[in-house]
Amino acid sequence: MTEFEIRHKDLMGRIGKLRTSHGYIETPTIMPVINPNLNSIGAEEMKKYGAEILIANAYIIYRKEGLREAAIKKGIHALLGFELPIMTDSGSYQLYEYKDIEVSNREIVEFQQRIGSDICVPLDIPTPPNVKRERAKDDLEETLRRMQEARSLIQTNLLAGVVQGSTFLDLRGECAQHVSEIGFEVYAIGGVVPLLESYSFDKLVDIIVASKLNLPLNAPVHLFGAGHPMIFPLAVALGCDLFDSAAYALYAKGKRYLTSDGTRKVEELSYLPCSCPVCSSYSVKEIKENEDLLASHNLWVTFEEMRTVKQSIVERSLWELCERRCRAYPALLNALIQMTKYSALIERYDPVTKHPFFYLGESSAHRPEVLRYSSRLNRFTVSGKVLISTFFLKKEPALRKNRISEEVEVFDHVFLVKPPFGPYPVGLEESYPVGQSEIPTAVDNEAKTIALQNVLKLLELNRKVKFVFRYDRSWEGHPLIDEIRRYAEVRKEE
Ligand code: GUN
Ligand code: ZN
């Protein structure tokens, strides 16, 4: 098999298996950051949380002579006491933080290879968001040169190609294209930490999409520096497979308690909204006073959220998970809305059938399935006398059944209207997505608008056909009904 095998898909997200020289890992997964100088949670202990792979910073090891010598002698696995896969980063982030580091790309890449890293990273240049275009371009050129050099040095270990380009989406796209041409086993999206720190999640969505569009689909993608669980559903839905987390430790240092929908100051907690081994064995007071306990809780919830994401891929309900999680913060809601702008694109990757469609608010009206449905309205052949009726929303099934069978006798075709999809033939009541969608009876106007737009589309596609459009009180006053009048005989239900 190739290095990466995809097992399940939902949206652009996937469950995959990646082969490394220290065994397989299942993605999406989170790689806890191990720093041999200061970790409270040891490498071996990471397994009990669910870690299948760790990430360490090769530069931190390299710059301390003692550590460097030990790593060269024993290898990184023995040095850290962990026999499962280990990815190493190159020190690029230090380069970004402190501007200058004392190692060349060649040196640090060869060092990673020498100590037996399973996934190596070149010394890319993380360009921050919103810099001048010239700067982003210059950095990018150098980054590409270094990646080419790294590729020529590394053949046996897996090597990550990094996508930079600041907030210029065309540069992200170009860079992704170039790294794909060079060819790597893993791809990584870098330079996004400042966006994560400023909660600019909508910009993050744009960057991930611009990069993913130009990367090979059958390779894993790492989102550098994204360790907060609240971003996992969205990032995985857009096709990210690997995450690294120093967040669990950094937030603990800042006395922050992570949850799947945000961050709390531990000081402000009176109760613990979690049942992880820490929260179920210690008191609020103990956790407030002990940074290690806090880091441990943070790591438990981080892995828990990733399992939740994976389960939602298997059952194909990842969109709904994104909708639930993205309602925790306005900045996340921005990102969800941004994601809906890419629905047409996501639709191309998305499996056609899935978990029942739950309508959970306006963003659901823009889901990929709704767009797909609209683009396929031309598949319905209609002729003769056709009824389109909003009768669907009436609840009594017996009444509805009688009514529909009467109508089927009078008309050649009967379509019912279900928001947000719009018209569907009576016979399609069981099929995905229309037939397998649950819509609140008090559905919002956005869903009705999309439904009526699709009614109009059906009418326009079949101008020669005689249509009757019948609507009930709940649709009264919708401005599109007047539009429909231009193509159909409109009757209001009594
Ligand atoms: N860690 C966080 N961001 C980055 C990045 O852009 N590149 C590398 N190599 N590591 C990172
Ligand atoms: Zn907990």
C-alpha cells in the first residue's frame, strides 16, 4: 500500500492510515508536543491519552550539545523513551519568534534524518499574516528553495512539504502547487499561528481551502500549531489530518481550562464540566492550584474531541458537528459561514449519501447537499399538468397520504416542497437528502427562500409545462411567490 490510505470520508475530511517506519497511525490525530526540557507529561504517558505519534522540536535538541550528542547516539525514540512514531519540527517556529537561528536548512534536515525522525520538516520560513506581498513572495521563494534541498537530502524518512504565503490566497495556491510538484509524503500548512491566536478563523478557512485545492488528495495534511480542540471539527472538515498540540501545556501555564467549545479561566470555575480522569478524581480547588493537573485535563479533552470528530466522519455527520461547535463563539460562526461559501467545492468531495440531514439553522440552508440538489433539478422530467405543493409541512400523515393520492390522480406529476431543498417528486420521499432530512416545523426564512428559488428553477427549466403551485399559510407573504405567479397558476390552500 502507499503511505496513506483513506478509510472513511465526510465533507473533505477523512479517516486515514499513515505508514511510518515506527508503525501506522490513524488520522485525523493530534501529536502532543514533547519538549525534553520541560514536559510534565512524559512521552510514554502520552499513550494513555490516545497519542499515536508525538512531535518534538529538532532545533531545541540540536542547539544543546548534550541533548544533540545523546540524540545522535541513541536516536530520538530512545532519547524520548517512545517507540511509536515521532515527527520532528525544524526550528522554523523559533525562526519566526526570534528572527534568527543558528542552523542551516541542510544541517537541521540532516540532523532529523540522523536521529531517526519518522516525519521530517525543512526549515521553512513562517511568514505572518497581512505582511506586504513582496515580503511574502520573497519568503516563499526561499522556503521553496529549502524544500527542494530537503527533498534531495531525504529519501527514506517521510518528509513534509510546507505551504506558506501569508494571507495571500493566490500565493498559498501557488506554493501548494510547487510543493506538490516537488513531491512529499506529508504536506503541512504553516504560518497560521497568529490567525489562531487572534481568532481569525474565517481567514484560516480561506487559507486551508486555497492550499488544499492545490495539494494531492491522497496525502495527509498537517495544520501547524492548531492544538485547540474547538478548531478540530472545522479543520478536519476542510481536509486537515494532522495537528500538533502545545496548547494543552501552554493554556495550562496561563491557567486556562480547555473545553470542546472554548477556553475558561480556571479561576472562574465553580464546577468541573468534564468527567476525564483528572476532573473525576480531583476537586476544583486542587486543579486550580496544580498546573500539571490542568495540563492533563486539557490533553484529555483534546483527544476526546478528536474521537468525536472521527466518529462523526464514520457516521457522516461532520457538518452537524461543525454547526454545533461553531455556535460557541462569534469568531467560529464567522468561520462556519465562510465554509458555506465553499459548499460547491466541498460538494465535489462529499459522499452522496450520509447521516440524516438535520436542519440546524441558516448555515444548513447552504450545505453542500442543498447545492447539489439544486444543480440536479434538471434531472426531473416533467410533462402535462404538474402540481407543486407546500403541503409537506402539514403534520397528519393519514390526511397527507389521502390528499397526495387524490392529487396524483388529477395531475401527471406531483412535487412537494421541502425547505431548504425545494421541489421533489412524491416518489422520492425516501431518498437522500430530501427524504432523509429533519426540518424544524418552525423553519427559518432562509430555508424557505432557497426552496422557492429551486421551485422557480424547476419552472424555468420547464417553460412549456402547465404548473399549479399551491402554498399554505406558513408561506404567505414570501416575495418569491409573486415571481412564481409569472410561470404557474398559484393557489393558496384553504
Ligand atoms: N509551527 C507553527 N507554525 C509553523 C510553521 O509555519 N512552520 C513550521 N515548520 N513549524 C511551525
Ligand atoms: Zn477534565
